[in-house]
Amino acid sequence: MKKANSSGATMKRLIIHIGTGKTGTTSIQDFLYNNKSLLLNHGVNYCSAGMTGNNHHLLCRNYSRGDDVVYNSITQSLLDLKSEIQKSQHNIHVISSEYFPGLLDNEVLELKQLLENVCSVDIILYLRRQDYFLESWYSQVVKAFPRKFDIDLLRANIEKDGIFDYESLVKRWDIFDGKLLVNSYEKSSFKGGDLICDFLDKISSSIPYQIFKKNETYSNLSLSIEQAQLKNELCERANEEQLSVLSKPIPLMFKTERHYLDRSSRLELVNSYKSKNDWVAINYLERGNLFLDTEFSNSSFDGDFLNSEFTHAFILYLKYENPEAYEALSPLLCFYFRSQYDKAVLNRDNSARLKSLFLASYFRPAGPDVKRKYNLLRESLS
């Protein structure tokens, strides 16, 4: 039954999609933004107040926290949101930002007080298994920034901010008069095996998913495990053009590794939050496990580019599909593989010397330094 306000009229409904990050949030926002008109035809308003691009970051107090100009802009955007809902002829309104989980308790309360007697509020929240979240976030920051990152340090910072504590997050947001709708970010958990279909069903089961424009491409693609590791390895010597090439996801012709972390590290991370995950599962999903995927595979990448299939596929792709990028990266990659040769000499590893020279020769086939090192290797082997 729809809620009514004190005058007996049907109360409007606001849906706040709070992410979290790395759970297809950008894809959901792209879909909602690209289908604004069609959604309006079905009584759903993807709000204009607080919008930056396709999202509502300007409704989040933690967006550019400490900047007084942005703070004042957010204050006005929140008032605009209230006004937009009050004046709208539509009953369902939606806002979305992955910044929402970072709001403090008093900032969530501010939202509640702003919207009291204006609309009921439902929260939609997708949660990703902590090891998958960490690895996806690591790929994203390596892609986005021109400096080297350490995944263990990244984990420490995420844990310091309480991002993996899903129990506390849920409790902070479960203060509104509507529902808090939680789902795990797993294909097997989505209605019809599709994230967008699942999200629309949470808004209204009467909305026909088939009529909407689908996203033409995946949004906000991350780098593969191997490409992120390669950029992380090379970034300190790379120039701006080389960093740009390394930051663009490369389509490869084979299945890449799934993990940065080994199996024991991933198990340790997820098990350290087991009691909190279980609390969310029991109270909001009526099941024992928050995540249906309970497997921890042994597939991980150790950073050995001399023996990785990725290295040859990456070089061949650049050479034949993107020759400009190949030319831009050639000096950097040649230097890298020559440096691997020098390490192999110190380790007395002739196999690594041979492989590093072979890879360096892709970029400088007639290079005097490569040829000199080949002759030294031939002499040592003879």
C-alpha cells in the first residue's frame, strides 16, 4: 500500500542509490541519465538537482569536503532537490552517487530531516565482496593516477575509512521511513542476471525493462590485472603520452588473470569481515551468506612479465592495432626489458636474460645495446 501524508494524499517516493563504488554504479547512472525521458513517461524522475554529469555528487556533503564554495553549492542543491520533488507531478524520484556512503551520521540525518513530510525515502545499496572491491579499486586508481600504488597500503586506507564495514554502513543509512534494499553485487543475485534489470525492479516492478535504451558499452572499464601491474611498474619513468596509452584498457585475445592477491590473502580479508557480512545477510537478505560466491580461486598474477602470455599479446596488439601507441611506448618498454636483463645477470638467470633480450628486440631489433647484450649472453653460454 502506498504511503499517505497527513492530508491523505499519496506521498511521493525518493530512491537514493548510494552505490557502493565498484558495483556498476556508473553503468546505472549512464542508464538512468540516457533514459530520463522514457523514465518520466513511466512516472520516474531522475532528478536534476545536484547533478554533475550523470550523477548527484553535489548532494553529498563529502564531495570536495573542505571547499567552502562547493559546500555552499551542496546546501543550495539540497534545497533544490526538496523543491523539485514538491513541485513535480511525478511520484517516484531517483538520485544516485557513490559518494553517499561517505556521509557522516549527522549528514545522513540532515538528509532525513530535509525530506520529512516531503516524501518517503528508500535506499538502494549494492555490496561487493571485500577482496573483489579492493582489487577493482586498485585497478581504478592505477588507471586514474600517474604514480605507483601499493595494494596493501590501499587496503589499509580503505579499512581506516571503514569502507569494508558493511554492517556500520547499513545501520547509518537505515534511519529513513522507507525500505533499505540491499543486494550483493553478483550476477547470480540480480533479477534476470542483469544489474540494470535488478535496479529497475527495485524502483518499480511494473517498469518494462525491454523498452529502454541499453548502455552501448561498459562504463568506466578497469584495466586488466596485468595491464594495471605493467602501468604500475612503468609509471615512474613514463612521460605524459606514455601514461595516457598505459591507462587505456587494451582488448586482449585471451583470458587474463582474475586477482592481484593470492588466495590466502583474499580469504584473510573476507573472513576478517565475516561477522559483519553475516549480520547484513541475516537482517536484510534473509540468508546466511551475504555473498553467494564463496569460492577463492588460486588464479593470481605475480608480476612476472617475462613469462606472461599477456606481454606478447600486449606488444602484438600495439604493433598491429595501434602503431602510434607502439611507437610511443617502444623506448619505455625497451628500457624496461633491458633492465630486466641486468637483474637476470645479477641473479645468474640465463633463461631470464634470454627472454628479456627477446622482448627488448621487439622494440630495438637493430639496437646496439641489445645486440651487445646478446653477444655477452652467447659467450657466457658457450
